Amino acid sequence: MVDVFDQVEEELRSDRYKRLARTWLPVVGGVLLLALIAALAWWGWQTMETSKADKASIAYQRGLESLEANNLVGADAAFTQAADEGNAAYKALALQHRAGIAVQQNRIPAAVELFDEAAGASSDPLLRDPAVYKAAMVLMDTASLEDLQARLEPLTEEGRPFRAFAREALAMAQLQHGKTAEARSTLVVLKNSLDTPREISQRAELAISAIDDGTAANLPAVTRAMAELEAETAAAPPAPRAQT
């Protein structure tokens, strides 16, 4: 009799397991299939991103080599490809190089547009702030003081990498528009800040002296020349960093 009960219990367990299998195996199989699809999609995306980064790196290097050879057309094409295919770092740097080429070709509105696009390509201040600063320098002789202040003042905040340069440019803009007292205040803060590079501090001190002894009337011409020099010679950081 015990054997009969054991056999019945075994058959009941068998039927229960079969029902569980019919219920859950399709679910488990579906989950595993989705996991496999997700893994393959991730691998494909990683492969694609790596391929794009490689292409962007090659294009960026080709652009630098073309610049050294004074082949502006070839450089612009290479940097366009790097910006299109690269991550935020490559895009920000490549667009800044394209803007620099536009400045050399005296296409100032196009240069400003490219600098602005570069500034929007990355949230990293080390990549973004140089583009904003260069756009302001290019516009120094033509833009309103309000526009220049809107571009430069955020760069003068604590911890920003171009803080001293932006503060000097802001003083230049104020002098350019006849705001001598405001420019002097900006220069005093610049001169006395501990994080101001020595050469910028020295320039600020000379400008303050010029304001104080009444020779500041010649400073707008100086600021224009400095702005043109900065716009022509300012270069992007030498190598892109990983996207953040």
C-alpha cells in the first residue's frame, strides 16, 4: 500500500513539474532571449562607438597635419569629419579649429557661429570655455558691451579655467566702450587675484597706470590689437579628452 501511495505522489509531483515547466519555461526563455539581444546590442553599440572614435581620431590628426601644411581646405574637411563622427571632446576641438580657419579667411560671422557650436558640444569647462572666450575675442571690435559681458562674465566665476583671461578680456571690452571706471575695477581685481598668471597681472598693472595717468585714451587701439592677436593665435587644447 505504501508503494501505491509513493507512486501516486510521484505522479502528482511529475504533473505539477510539467505544469510549472509549461508555465515558466517560455517566460525564462523570453528573458534569456531579451538578455541576449541586449548584450548583442551593447556589443554592437560599443563596436560602433569605437569605430567612430577611431575614425574621428584619424580625421582630427589629418586636420592638424593639413593645418601645418597650410592646407586650410583640407584641414576644414578633416575637422568637419572629426566633429561629425567624434564624441563631445573631438567635436568641441574640431569645431574650434574650423572656427580658427574661418578667422584666418576673414569669415567672422561663420567663425563666431562655429565657436558657439563648439561651446555647446561639451559641458566640460576645459573644452567649452576656450570656445566662448575665443568668440568674444573675435567679436571684441564689433559686438555690444552687453553681448561681450554675457559671454565673458560666466567665465570669470570661481574655478573656471579661463578666469583670468576672461577677466582681462572683460576689462578690454569695458575700455573699448568707454567704461573706464568699470574697466579699472575689473583690472584691480585681476591684478590682485592670487590665481592670475604673472604676465596677465603685469598687463593689468600697466593698464591701471595708463588709466590713472590719463593715457587710457590710447587703450582702445591696444585692446583691438590684442583681440586680433588672441583671435588669430589662440589654439584648442592639443589632445581631446574622453567625453564627460
